[in-house]
Amino acid sequence: MHDFDQAIAMEPQADGTFIGHTSPAYANMVGPFGGISAAQMLNAVLVHPQRLGDPVSLTINFAAALAPGSFVVAARAARTNRSTQHWIIEVLQGGETVLTGTVFTAQRRETWSVDEDAMPICPPPDQVPGGEGPIPMEWIKRYEMRPVAGAMPKVWDGSGDSSLTQLWVRDNPPRPLDFASLTALADTFFPRVFVRRATLVPIGTVTMTIYFHADQSQLQASGTGYLMGQARAQAFRNGYFDHTAQLWNEAGVLLATTHQVVYYKN
Amino acid sequence: MHDFDQAIAMEPQADGTFIGHTSPAYANMVGPFGGISAAQMLNAVLVHPQRLGDPVSLTINFAAALAPGSFVVAARAARTNRSTQHWIIEVLQGGETVLTGTVFTAQRRETWSVDEDAMPICPPPDQVPGGEGPIPMEWIKRYEMRPVAGAMPKVWDGSGDSSLTQLWVRDNPPRPLDFASLTALADTFFPRVFVRRATLVPIGTVTMTIYFHADQSQLQASGTGYLMGQARAQAFRNGYFDHTAQLWNEAGVLLATTHQVVYYKN
């Protein structure tokens, strides 16, 4: 069983909630890798007996660091329409809220479609060497990352001038792409402030939103291939910066767009 | 009293909820202008006696069209930390959920800051003539819009090739900028699919997220001036498209970044 599948497993409870467990394989500096928390939250909706359709959007708010161990996921379909559904989700430990979120699902129909954001032109993954994380962390070992531009600085000398990163990324070991793994992959970008400033400062993501453009067939077509991920900050201001990011498959199909706000110190 | 202040007024109830009312001045094709709903949702947090700090992010999900009349806003501080707070908000009519959302607030401290996204170079507002909406709607009269690029097509002939819009926008009549009005302004972009396709199709926003980079002093400094708004779709795919957008004040300070997903037919 892949570490990822073990990490996102949900045990249904009699009261309609789920029990999940933090995963040592996806540990971050403090608490879990945010992407695995987001995937766990989404998975509670994916395995929910009342779910209608596939995810179109997800927002997760990181209210507190999860302690190692189990947690409760309370996912409620606040509104179910003919072909769409709105979920409110809370993750609790010891009766205290640690994560909040909303998910929008829909049955999609084929329509006129176009990708306005094209994949950046860059060498194929097998021609790009692997990169390194800013700090050794367990979750980073669960991903293969090959930065094309905006890799982690080799020297922390305050010399950065752009926060743009482009990289090939996939699960390690490879695993066929699905909504849950795409969710986690959307959070694999290292903090933009590290790239922009070539300086290590304390950080923590406070909120992340993912828009899923891919449907099941486009995820399946992506298989175990790499995704091209691109992320760039828009503003760093008084303790919080944002980033906007895109994820394409190797064929250049835009699978997801994502945004987040990250706390930083100094 | 400005129509906007009347529209976002919240009446506190004994059970901790608020009663709000839809505003004929901000009516859309079906139900209210989404921006006014977002401002109402945010205002329930802003006037809440338990609020800590200023808004950093807001996500609103449009679950159903509001019927004209009153609604209940239930805003709950799911988690309060030392200097941050996480809110879960539901708006109900007749006991049914019509909007869901989350808000993150924080006490901000001065830090190293930089805007990575610069305001586009464009003529000042007084040199740009006013533009027209795609369809006559009441809420459009509440805004002064001066498109610099990507105005509504004059002819609906399917000739579009980019969804980029840049425009000067402010309340009409002018009103000093605050978090609530910035929230509504973040939703004033006409549907990207109209611009990209030069074709009118049925649409409806399903989710919107706003990141507030501005603090109180930067909002005050913006006064009743125009904002430069820029919006661009990233993908149109099988019934849903997204857009990513930025709002600067006339001095070129990035006040907010925002994203949304919009349903479209055909």
C-alpha cells in the first residue's frame, strides 16, 4: 500500500463523522504537511455516502497544528442541488477545531473548453536533475521534485529578486494521479518568501484554495507522469504573503489552479 | 446613507446570529450581486463582538440564489488563537443554506514587505471613458467602471481571443474604501467567458476567495479613489471556468488578490 493511501484513509463512525490519523511519512517541521491534511479533508468528502459529483473547488484553513495521532473529520453537505453540492468540513482534535474548510462538488458536462494559461516551455522531466528542499523534512521524501526555475537558494544571502518557481513534481514512489493526490501536490511548493528573499524565516500556511479543472478521465490520462507546477507570490505584506500557482500534466493540460496565504515572520 | 452601507447592515439577534436583507440597489439577473453577498458575510464578522484582528482571507460559496427579503447570518469563531481567528459562516433563508464561507482574521505586525505584482501601466482614470455592462443590471449602476483593456465586446460574434480585462473601478457615488467595499469590488469583474468568447452564455459564480493585503491605513489612504482591477481566466473546462484577479489603488499598492470559479453553460 502506498504511504499516501495509508495517510488519507478514513474510518467511518456511527455518527457520520470519520476518524483519520496523522502520518509520520508526511510529517512537516511542526505538525503534518498541509497538503496531506487537505487530501485527508477532501477524502472525507470523496468517500462520503452522500457525495454528488466530483470536486471543483476546495478551501482549507489551517487553524492550528495537528498533534500526532487521530483526529475527527466532520463533513456536512450544507446544500445539495440537482447536480452540485456544497460541503462544510471541520477537523477536530480533543474537541478543538484544528482545520476548517469548504468543498464544492459537481456533476460536469462536456462544454466548449479552452486552457488560457499554457504550460511554460521547459525541458522534459528526464532532462532535469532533482532538487533539494530548504530543510530536511519527512514529507519532502514523498515527492520527486525537479526544479526548472526558482529552485531553493544554495546560499541564504538575501539575494533573491523573484519568487517564481517552475518544477516537475510527482509522488515518490510514483502513484496514479487522482483528486486526493492532486490536492496534496498543489501544496508542494516551498514557501515563496524563501525564494524571493533567499532568507529562511519562520512560516506557516494559513489558508489554501484549489480549483480542479481536471475530471476523472484527465486525471487517469495523467497516470504516474510528472506535473509541471508553477508558483509565484503576488504580495508580501506585514506578516502574510500569497501565492498563485498552476499544475499541468506532461501533455500540457491544466489540471488545477491554486492559491494560498502564508504567515511569515520578520 | 450610501446604498452600500444600507445593503450590508446587520441586525444582531439574541442567539448571536444576524439578520440581513437583500438590497434592490445591488440586484443581479437572478438574486443579488455576489459581491454584496460577500460584503454582507464579511460584515457579520466585522461587527461581531468576538472578532480579533482584520480580515486576511475570505472564501464564499454560492450554494443557491437568495430570494428577495431577509436572511440569517450565522458566523462562528471556530478557533481563536493569540493573534488569529478562523470563522465559519452560513447564510440561511427559510432554514436552508444559501451561502457558506470561511474568514481568517489576524492582528498584523509590520514586517519586510514587497509587492511582486506591479500595477499595469495605463492611463489615469480621468483619461479613460466609462464602459458598459453586458446586460442592464441594477448593481452595475452602483459602480463607476472605466475599462482600459478587455471591455465588454460591442458585438457578440464569437471573436474573442483573450479574457484579460484591466479597468478603473470605484463605488458610485464614491465612498471611502474599507474591507467590506473592497470585498464587493473584488467581484465586479464581468464573466471572463463573455470577454474570451465574445458570446453571452448563462453563468453564475459558485465560489470566490479574496486575500486582503491591505491594512486599515492602506485602505484609508485609498480614500474614494479608483482601484485598478485586472482579471484573467486560467481555464474554461466542462461547465466551470476560473479567474485570477488583482486590485491596486491609484498609488499602485496591491490591496487584494482574488480568484473565483464560475459556472457556464454551452
